[in-house]
Amino acid sequence: MIKAGVIGATGYAGQELVRILYNHPEVEIKVLSSKNHNNQVYESIYKNFNKICELKCEENELEALSNQLDIIFLSLPHGVTSKLLTDTILKNVKVVDLSADYRLKSEELYEYWYKIKHDNKDLLNQAIYGLSEWKKKEISKSRLIANPGCYPTCALLSLLPLIKEGILEEDNIIIDAKSGVSGAGRSLNLTTHFSECNESVKAYNVTSHRHTPEIEQELSEINGNEISVTFTPHLVPMNRGILCTSYGNLKNSNSYDEIKQIYEKYYQNELFIRLAKKGVFPETKWVKGSNYCDIGFTLNKSASKIIVIGAIDNLVKGAAGQAVQNMNLMFNLEENMGLKSVPMFPV
Amino acid sequence: MIKAGVIGATGYAGQELVRILYNHPEVEIKVLSSKNHNNQVYESIYKNFNKICELKCEENELEALSNQLDIIFLSLPHGVTSKLLTDTILKNVKVVDLSADYRLKSEELYEYWYKIKHDNKDLLNQAIYGLSEWKKKEISKSRLIANPGCYPTCALLSLLPLIKEGILEEDNIIIDAKSGVSGAGRSLNLTTHFSECNESVKAYNVTSHRHTPEIEQELSEINGNEISVTFTPHLVPMNRGILCTSYGNLKNSNSYDEIKQIYEKYYQNELFIRLAKKGVFPETKWVKGSNYCDIGFTLNKSASKIIVIGAIDNLVKGAAGQAVQNMNLMFNLEENMGLKSVPMFPV
Amino acid sequence: MIKAGVIGATGYAGQELVRILYNHPEVEIKVLSSKNHNNQVYESIYKNFNKICELKCEENELEALSNQLDIIFLSLPHGVTSKLLTDTILKNVKVVDLSADYRLKSEELYEYWYKIKHDNKDLLNQAIYGLSEWKKKEISKSRLIANPGCYPTCALLSLLPLIKEGILEEDNIIIDAKSGVSGAGRSLNLTTHFSECNESVKAYNVTSHRHTPEIEQELSEINGNEISVTFTPHLVPMNRGILCTSYGNLKNSNSYDEIKQIYEKYYQNELFIRLAKKGVFPETKWVKGSNYCDIGFTLNKSASKIIVIGAIDNLVKGAAGQAVQNMNLMFNLEENMGLKSVPMFPV
Amino acid sequence: MIKAGVIGATGYAGQELVRILYNHPEVEIKVLSSKNHNNQVYESIYKNFNKICELKCEENELEALSNQLDIIFLSLPHGVTSKLLTDTILKNVKVVDLSADYRLKSEELYEYWYKIKHDNKDLLNQAIYGLSEWKKKEISKSRLIANPGCYPTCALLSLLPLIKEGILEEDNIIIDAKSGVSGAGRSLNLTTHFSECNESVKAYNVTSHRHTPEIEQELSEINGNEISVTFTPHLVPMNRGILCTSYGNLKNSNSYDEIKQIYEKYYQNELFIRLAKKGVFPETKWVKGSNYCDIGFTLNKSASKIIVIGAIDNLVKGAAGQAVQNMNLMFNLEENMGLKSVPMFPV
């Protein structure tokens, strides 16, 4: 059994990790840690774990932990793990970091977007951006995974096949994303106060969301050229789910079937990517509670523009599920072990 | 492997059954059947099953099916299975019926409440009311289970320990129940049209809901005396969940601890019943997607009245989950096999 | 024009007051005050007022204000107005207090339930409990109105005719209430964090909600005897609305028509009470944005129990609307002036 | 008083019209008509009108009605009014048609998108597209208004100033729209069944929504050149509201202030357009129940792209409210008469 610890176990992503790991046949959770709930029994914080998890949240020194565990999931606020991790820790234990600290390869970009100095240049270079479907080999050999953000996961999985094949104009990519409210976490905020966000829809962080550089970095890496995108996240009154509606201009007027073949080339054998039939478009409800990313697309009448629609569960494929998928890859387990449950509906 | 069929697989309860059975280690689904979706691939009806279930819905003759299967789940409208089932079928296969047809022991009551004649008196006598926690032995020996209604499951589990111990006045029991909208099924109706029920709460079928006689029958059977209840169901704008707030008058002013001991006597070792700590009350969110029934209670200041609150997921413990629990009992499997996933939150 | 001030204008009830007063033909809002938003323009706090209200929130000394205004609405947290109000103020200006400070006639009860000492016994005696339909004369002569709580308004309007006529057993009254989340106000709290309360229903403050003594006081006053109730509030995932399902035992088995006549006797000519037809039950959606209280009832089969269902908009009839209705009565205006808009649907 | 009739009074837009007209000081509703609810009292169909509207729905011959009324609002399904209207009717009465029948100037386009032959070429030429802010003079002189669709209203008000000034590339306009469910009307449909659309977001009619040609027609007319847009509507789990996120490429890199001046030039004096401050973006909650359209915009870092966000209440500015605004213009009343209520929040 793989001995696992979840540091930052009481945010929504942390809790989802604990939920998924509990049903993983090869994992035993040994340590749960939470700064805000130190010394509290986990089931008193999340009552869904009543009669299931009797662990207490403890505060632990990471290096000490690394000697007792096989894998540590870090689900902490941005700016923390870049200070916490050391080479020694990584020698002892594999790490999946769900924060943004090791996602951006450029320290300058990181500091510009997160307003925090990054003190861990070396580890930054070692870290693999854990978009599972696109980095399997690198992930399987890595000891430090920077688990992708929720929006980037959905946007990148939607667009990468087109970008890889170079069929899109590089300067006209628009990603209009819609997210459920759990993406904003458990911290209290007027924006996520029920009466303020229920029954309303709004855009936020227009042109200024921190997931923008992450999307651009990965698109550019695959493409070779610099790609900059217009990314507009929206808040939708529902608990879970992200829908990305992405727009691109085709360099040449490809046919529907040509593009379908591109998607199949990259995703046909992927366990967690489901391509929609022609004329069918993903809805967030069909992936809820699962690690799937559903993708569908269409062309406009003049076939100069493509509209791609992707859907994920932001807490699963957009966070905890992909983290477990990455762990499976790192430990050479079946990629979907512990992630086989059917999406729940209606919920 | 147990070979299973789900007849009526495209209603919400049927679909939930398929979902749960897919993750059951000892079950293989062999047949899905649906009158309205005959010949359609299951994943085209419920897109959460995309890439998971490639079965087609077929219309099948029940007797023929009974030769090929080990268990049949019937998730059909009321009034159908009382005509469909035969002794021959039951000799071949075990049956869990999720409709109301075999729940009421009295044909007269059935006909009064459902306005349908019951033609199957013999099987009615054989059928076991499948409230798992209270009928384990009978269920394990039975070939025909009448799976309880969603409201009765929650109300009965909340009240039966008190009724069994005879500590409540028999003529002053009130059950004020609140249900999510999935309980009303997938058939179209103005009541469940989004804009009509979203952002509103209402009572419905006040004093006239068909689950009333079912609750009264089981309370009376355990108690010995005739018990009649006031049962008021309400529709709450959420997908899943039932909360029953039950009120009773204590014959003697029992203390909190005395009553706590009663609940522990009956439920301490039950896998799916979770008793809340003093001062904590169940919420539907903590049981979502699971087979748990959470129960908490308090006394009013004069200790003459008890308020018991129970919460279940109406599609799991209130329908498909309990059906699988009953199957486990019928086949001598671990009672919680296939039902171990942690409740999902927030969802 | 009546010159009005709203002190505590940036809570939900305060904002609703401002909204209603803006459409009141005889009122001019002169002063808005808010401790948390001092010096901010109102439309920057509530953007629905963009281009409508350019007033700034100011902090004001109440006595000074009382010289410039005709009426002051106090929409402040409990425990504040019992300290703020003075005889001098009340000589200058009429006051409607939306807090609980002047509702309970007994200082002991107030201190028991609110854990605050009440220093204003004299004014407590002068204050009129402003349940408009039941205290019209007193309200019209009063200078200090204790505006009722949201739950008490709905529960009392539902039950008072029966209590006044003495047809209910006094010790078996149960009020099972369901409220939208706006009732919990704009202050941040895990309970009202979107992902925590959306898609779930729960009871809270079971047997310990502060509105209990308020309901009991008014029922007892009308009845003559001490009445104690079992009151269970529930939180429902919707923005607005309260539904009270009240249960009572009839001393004698009255007929439906007898009870209908009782309701008509008290409410037939009331502008804001709408009695439902037989077999129809109120839903919160039909009163949204209006000052109506809809009431329906039925009897159980043995006619020993009555179930009464009442519905209000918690922010209108349960707070700001009733406050304006009381103002209308105090100034001898038409009772429904400024309160005539049709309930909005679907919303 | 203006004598008004609403034909098709029992759809959501029709009902909203009745609600608004009830509070209009210069209008008296004389006739309500509904094919599906003929002979039923209005308050039995929409219980918010209980004690308010005692009119019966009658089926009436339009020509006969035209002699008794000053204005007729037609809120009927597409394809009906193109057959119903005659010159005689229009000589007798003014008409606001909320269907699509008179919106598209080209019969071919109409027939292509609606699959119905248009038999009323003459009236089509007379009809004015009633986007109030942009056609005031024409509306005030017209007897037949084609009231705009909900999406086109929001998209056009957002984009027209930029199009009129010619600062956008004509072939790269993308409108990503999000609508509440009431936009789909009261007819039953699996898509709008509560459990199917609650807690999910999806795109629908991607590249094939009928509002596309309407948007293109009006943009092209103002611009002079043919403009074609990519329009993607999404369904959001809320009752009311439309948010349009529109993307355009600037021909020259205008500054924020230049564009701000353009918006002010066209909208500064408009009663129902509210321009958001820099950095603030509209949310549907701030316009609910009102006729406002809120507009905000920003530029991306390279200032080559503009993102404009517009918000309306789909049933008010997107249907019934704009219809009343148009009536006000047609009768030379104050433009906002009957439309002055403050947006309701939280609701």
C-alpha cells in the first residue's frame, strides 16, 4: 500500500483528495494536515466523513513526514510550497503540489502574476507540469508534479490537439470559461456568499486571471510560437463544474472530419477524454464526480472559425482527480485506479 | 459474478441503480430495459455513461429473462409489477421491486391509495418490505423484496427505535419532510419545470401522499398498535436529498441520554446509520451519493416532545442504494459491498 | 412628503427598505446610514441602485437626525437600539425598529434569549409590536414600532385566527418553518457560503431559535392562556421566502368550512392576506417581492388535526414591507401605498 | 387611459407584460387572451395575481379587438402573427409584436431560420425593429413594432456604439451569451426539467441559434458593411438574466478612454443604459426585475481586443419591459413610465 499524506486537507480540493484516496485500492492515508483545523478530527470538519475517517488533523514538519510516507499531496495556498519544499524532502517522497507555485516555468511571470518572490528556482526546473494526458512519460519519472489549475486543465485539453497540429491562428484564441462556485474555495468572501452569487452570472478577473499565463505557457510550449490568449472566467451559480467555450480562427478552412481525426489521434485511447458525437456538446452535469474531460466542437458556416467546448468537474479532473491520476502514473499503477466511478447524475 | 438486469433503467432511480451496480465488484449488468428508450444505447440517454456502458435498452419478456439472470431490479411505474411477476419468475430469479406494488400488505389500502386493482395477492404475501436495517433475516431468505419508498425509508429509520420501545404517544406523530426534485422523476411536469420550482418551496399532497399508509403500516407492525401519522412532504429546490423532521410526544419525559441509548441499541452496529452528536443535526449534503441515513434528535424544554431529524440521499438509501443493500443481504455478501464510496461534497 | 432616514441601510433588510421607499409616492429618503460603509456612495455598495440613488452613507447622531426627519427606520443588529433610543428622539420623530430590541415585553425573556441587558424599560412599554393586521389601531397611534421578525410574522398570521377563536389545544402547536438564505443577512458565515448551503436542506437552532419567545408572546396575548410552541426553522437553498407549516390539534373536530369562516372573519378585508382556495397551498414563489402573506389549510382524515401553510417574502412582509405598511398606518396613508407591485415571477 | 390587450398572456413574457402593465399609471388592461388557458381566470394560472387580476382569458378575433383597444401586445409563438395581422387591424390599433415574425427584413432569411413561409411582406416593410435606444424616432411614428429578441437586445446594446463608430474588425466578432432558464419559456422540455438543468451549464444551438441573423441584420444596418458574428448561447441554472460577453478586434488600438467616450456619446443620456465604472463588470443580479441594460468593457494588454460585457433581465429589457418602453415611445409618454422600480436584490 502506498502511504499518503494530504497537507492542506480541509480546503475543497484537499477534501476531494481525501474522498478519492479513501476509495483507492492501493493507497492508505496516513496523515492529514490543516493549519486552520489543527488537532480536530476530520469528520468534525467534513461530516460526510462521519464513521469513515477518524484521523485527526495534525501540523507536521514536512521533512519528518517525508520519511514516513510514499507520497505527499500539497493542497496549500499559493506562495507556501515554494518555501516549504527541499531536495531532501523530494529524495524521500514523491510530491504532487496542487498550488500554482511550480506551474510557471518563468520566475518573472510567477512573481508578476502572484506578487510573491519564488525562492526555489532549482525545484522549479525539476517540476513537471502535470497535465496527465500530455506529459505521461515525464510524470512517470518525476518526483515533483505541479498539478495544473482547473481552468487550464479544461482549456488546454480542449485546445492542445489543434495547437499541436498548428491549425489555429496564434493571435485570435478566446477562452470563455464558466465555473461553479466551489472553485473559489471554502474561504469566506462576499462574492461567494449565497445570496450574492445565487441566481446571477458574472465575469470576473477579466483579462487578469492568474490562470492566463499558465494556459499561454503550455500552448506556446507545444506550438513552438508564443501564443497569447484572451481568457474570461465567469462565475455560475452551481457547486461544481467548468465549461470552457474556446474560439479559434482556422488558418485553412479544415473540414469537420479533418478536425475530428485530429482529436481522435490524440485522445482516442485516453481513458479520461470523451469526444462528443457531431452535434452534441458537453455539459458539466455529465462529468460530475468523475475525472472525465468531455470535448465537442463545431465550425461556423464559413468554416473559418472553430468553437470547442470542454467540460470537467473542477474538483476532480481540475484538481484532486488529476492529482491521483498523476500519482498513478508516478507509481506505475493503472492510470484510472481509484478513479473509475461513474459520473453521478442528477446531482 | 451475479448476473443482474435492470428493468426500467432510464428513470432516475433506474439510472442510479445502473451507476451503483457498475462499481459493484460482484455484479455484472447483463440487461437494461426501458419502454421509452427501446433499442437506444444507454450512453445516448444518460451521457454520464459515455465510454462506460455500451449496452442497448431492450424490451424483454420477464420470464425469459429470469432464466438468464440471478437478480432482476424492477424500477417501473406503480401498477405494473403487480401484473408482471409470477411464481415461475420468482423460482428462477431473485427480484427487488422498487415500485410500490408489493409494499402495502393490505390490498384494500393499495387499491384505495393507488386506484389500481392488485391481482397478485399470493406474491404480496411472500414479498418482504425491504427496510434493510429492520428486516435483515427476512430479506436474506426472500426472493421478492418490496423496496421501500424514499420518504418512508427516512421517516421509519428516524422513528422506529422510539416506536419499538413504545415511548411515543401513538396519535401525535408528525412527519414534516423535505425532498429534492429528483424524487419526482424524469417525467415532464409543470411542477418540476425549472422556472416553476427553482427558488421556491412548497408543500404538496398534504394529508394525501401515498407514502403515508406505507409509513403507518410499518410503524404499526413494530408497535403492535395502530399508528396514524400526519405526513407533509415539501418540494425543495435542489436535486437530491430528503430531510425528515419528525415530532412526537413522549409518554414519559425521557432524558436525552435514555433516548440516545435507545438509538444506539438499534443502530450502533449498523453500517449505514450514523447518529449525530448532541446538538448536531443532519443535513442532506453530508449523505449525498451515499447509502447513509444520518439521524439526530433533541427534546424541547419541557421534555415532553422529541424532534428527530433524519437525512438520506433519496436516490441512494431512498431507492437504488437500499436496493443494492438488499441484494447484498439476499446473496449473503458484505452488506456494504459496492456501497462504500464517501458522500460527495460539495455537490 | 415624508422625510425618511434608514439607519443600517446596507444589510439586506435595510436595502429592501430603501428599494421600497424609493417607489413610495409620499416618501423622500433623506438619510442613509451604515457603520460598515460610512462615507460610501450607496450605489457602490448595492449596484442595483446605480443611476438611481446617489446618496452617501453617513454616520449620524440619532438625536440630531430626529430633528430633520419625520420617520426613522432602524435596521441594526440586536442590542443596539435598546441603547440608542431616547424619549427626546421619539418626541421628534416616529421610529420603526426592525431589530428584536423592543419586541419582547419581558426584559427577562429578552435577556435570556439575547444575552444582552435591556436598559430601556420605559420605551419597551411604549413600543407596539407591529404585526400590522392585528394591531392597526395601536400602530396608528404609536411613535415606536417593534417590527416583527420574519418567522413570527408568517407563523402568527397563519395561527392567530385559530388562537383567537380558541379552537386549538394550547400545548401541541408545532411550527415547521423553511426560510431562504437571505434571512441570514449579508454577514459572512460558513453556513451561508454558497457551496455549503446550496443543494442542501437542514434544520438549525432546533428548539433554540430566538423567534420562539416572540411567537409565544403574541399567541399567548391573544389567547389569554400561556401557549408554548415547538418551532423548527430550516434553511432552504433559495434567496427569498418563508414557508411555515403549522400543526395544531383541534379541541373539537371543526369542519373545513367552519375554519374557513374563521379565516375569512379576520382576513377577508385585509389587503395583504390572501386565503388559498380549498386544496390549494401557498408556495413562496407567488409572493416574491410583495407584501402578501398567502395562507391555506387542510384537516387530516380524522379532523383532529389542522395543517396550516403560510408563505411570505421574508424581506418584504417579513421585514421591510411590513415596516412600510406600519409607516403607512402611522401616517394615516393608504395601508398599501408604495406596496402595490405585483409579485414577480419567475424570479 | 390607454386600453391594452395582451394576446398570449400566459407565457412567461406575456405574464411579465401583465405584471408591468398593472403598475403602469396610464394603462388599463382590458383583454387577456391565451389559447391554452381559454376561459380560465388569470389568477388561477399565475397565482401571484391572486386578489389582483380577476380577468378571464378569452379567445378573441383580433380585428374585433382592434376596435376596442389602443394597443395590442402579441406574445405568441413564432409563425403566428405573420398570418394574423392585417392593415385594417393596424389602422385601428397600435401593435407591439414580441415574436420574431417581423424582426428579419428579409423574407428569405426568415424562412431559412424559422422554416415558415412569411405571407405578410407589406407589413414586414412597415414594421420597425424596436430596439428602443436606437430607433426612437421610428418607433414613435410606427404602428407596428417588432420587439427584439432577448439575446439581440443585450448583444446589440453592447456592440452598436463600437459598430456605429466603425472601430471593430467586421469578421471577428464573437458573442458568448449566458441565459437564465426562463428564456426557454413555460413549455415543458427535458432541457428545462429541474434535475436536468439545475447545477449544470451548457452551450446550445451552437452556430445555429435563430437570434444570429437578427443580430447580424442590425449590426450590418448600422455599420453599412455586412457583419457576421459567432454567437454561442449558454443555459445557466438561474431563473432570469442574460449576460453577453462580446469579443472584438479593434482596427486601431484605441485607448480605454476613447472607447469610454464612444459609449458615453450614445448612452450618457439614456435612462435605461448604465455604464459601469472602469474595472467593474455587470452582473445579472443588479438588473433583475428592471429594464436596465448594464454595460462594461475592458481591453486586453496589447489593446488589440475589446471585451464588452452586457447584462439585462431577459424578461424585462429582453421582452416585456422593452415592449412597454416602446409603447411609451409610441404614445409620447415619458420613456420610463411604469418602468421605474429599482432592481430587486437579492432575488
